[in-house]
Amino acid sequence: MSKSGGNRGQEKPAQNATLDINGFLKLAGTFIDVANKANQRVNATDLHKAFLWAASRYNAHVARVVLEVPDDEAFIAEMTKIYQDMLRQNLADPAIKPPA
């Protein structure tokens, strides 16, 4: 797997910009749209692992470069808890159901 990432020629990222809930959900939706398009040619079980890898790679970058976390294990525990809470919330969403 590639270690590439970064800004890829885009403008310098905002350091202090924050998202409200609508902005957060809209941004998350753009990632879901990318996944849905990729799923037309990539198996969902491979795709979800690629997204997990990308999320972990980006979070490692944020931990090292942006937050400069002093304790990797505490950061991992915090990120794992957040992911578990988000996954539980989404699994409980009645809008997510198998095709009829």
C-alpha cells in the first residue's frame, strides 16, 4: 500500500476552520459518494478496507503533524472509541437496510 497522501497541489489547508453539523455531514457525504462510485468497479469488502486504511493514514498524519500527540496509545484509544460510537450510531440507523 502506498504511503502517499498530502495536499497534492491544493491550497494550503485551513488550520483553524471548523465545521458545523451540516458542513460535517456534507463533507462526510462527499466521501460516501466517492465510495459509492468506486463500488461500481471495486468489491465492497475491499473498498471498505481501503477507506479504513485512508482514514487511519490521515489520522496518523493529523496526530503527528497537526496535533503532535505525545502518547500514541492514548490517541489510538480515543480514535477507536469515536469510531465505535459512530459505527454503532450508523448500524442503528433504520435508513441503512439491505436491498429489497
